[in-house]
Amino acid sequence: MRPPLPRLSWSLRSWREMWASSDWLAVCALRRDAILARLDQLLPPPPAATDWKASIALRWRAGGRRAAAGGQAGWLQPVRHVHRIRLSDLRGIDPQIARVEQNTRQFIDGKPANNVLLTGARGTGKSSIVKGLLNKYSRQGLRLIEVEKNDLVDLPYIVDLVAPRPERFLLFCDDLSFHGAEDGYIALKVALDGSISTTSENLLIYATSNRRHLMPEYMAENLETRYVDDEIHPGETVEEKISLSERFGVWVTFYPFDQDEYLDIVRQWLKSFGVSVFEEKIEEEALQWAMQRGSRSGRVGYQFARDWAGRHSKKK
């Protein structure tokens, strides 16, 4: 059976009177305004103005349906609990820290500086360096804006928001990778280099990725390579994938840790948790922990130290 037709709130006589009236357009306009007013109540309220003093780190929140309807693209939400990691806590990556810190100091001092891409083995401190730099230089005006990959299409709006500000902003995208010509891929490529406009002088882009070229690479793509007079000419697919990563002015690569470096990381994190004596038993447990995880990364070392310190700490 067909569902019954909805009841009309107006009687047939009312509709006849409306059509007979010379003011029927005005009546329709009133009804339209009433419907739009009810629909507006279903939409989320507009975001408050950015509180720039609430935190040293902010997170970009996309506007969703309101942006699609021509409203605000999104807003910057202060991060209430910022990870207070220090550069001195990081072990085994001193050259990488020095390179990124030098570029960041140039940026803070108003000197020319480059966008940075940090790539390499997982859990080796790529994102920790960025957090450590924020905590070290926040008093000099350094700020961080975290943006999800899917929200990179809003880069022009973010640039316009921060351009008038006196602070220096690092736009941070963690674990960045693409699987094709996504909207975020195109937006980032244009923002880095390729548009007639450019980012503001108080903003740099720092990104981390486990992939050097930010995209998956397939064996079939190597078959596109041509050899002309002993010269190698990569195919168009390879050229396109390389074109994004090479727009970052600074590349910093991270490598897996060996056993001694891993144990040094564990020792440092245990010290930060109040464990001053590194016994042979702890070393054995740390190595077993790494073997179970299949990795001797800095992240695994931190997780072990946190677990061991929690299990052996005295009750307060």
C-alpha cells in the first residue's frame, strides 16, 4: 500500500484565497523565510573568533556543510593539552635535529627558510622534532597549526587567517601520504610552489611521512622509463610523483636505530620517568619488548619505558 499523503496545514479555501490575492508572492516569501529559519536552527552555530592566546598550538577544523553552503570554511581550535616533549629527550637523531632547528631559527628570525619534509623509518622522532621545536621556541613567537590531510584543500583560508598575525606559524601535517591526485594533494602542491599567489611570509609547511615521495610507487611505473643515448628518462607517472616532494626545500631522512641506540633511548625515557638505575634486567626486558613489536624504534622504546616505570613505581 502507498503511504498516506501528508496533511496540508492550510485548507483548500486558504489556498484559493491566497491565489486570488494580489499579495500571493509576499505570502510565498513569508513561508519561504519561515522554512529557512527552521533549517538554520539545524545547522551548527558559527565558530567563535580564534583565541590566539589560548594555546601555542592550534588545530584546523573544517566547516563541513556550512562551508559547502558558502559559509566559513573552518576555524582554528586551540589545543588545550600540548605535548611537552623536549628536544633534549630525543636520542640518535642529532644531525636531523640540527638541520630542522637551523631552518626553524632562520624562519623565526625573519630570514629566508624552506618548507620541510621529514621522511623515513616509523617511530624515529619525525613528529617529535616538530613538537620539541614548538616547545623550545614558543616564547619567540613560534606557533603550530595541525592540519589533517583531507583538510589541506583549506590551505588558502588558513593562509589568509594567519597572514596579519605577528607570530610565526608552522603548518604541520603528520603522516602525510596520498594515493592519487586527491584534492589535498593538488592543494598542497599549489601552495608549495606553482600558484600565482604564495603563502604568507609568517607560515611554513612541515610534513612527516614514511614515504619519500608521499605516494605509493609501483614496479610497473619503472617500465615507463626510457633510455635515449645512454640517458635515463623517467616516465610521466614517476615525474608526477616526484614533483610534490621536491617542492619541499629541505628533505630530512630518518633511519632505523641499532640496538645500542635503542637502549640509549630507553635509558633516557626511563630517566624522565624517575628511574635513575638502568639494570641488566631492564635491558633484557627492553630487548624482549622490541622483539615482540618487531621494531627498535624510538616510539617502541618510549612505550616500554612508560610501561616499566608504571609497573615498578611506588604507590603514592
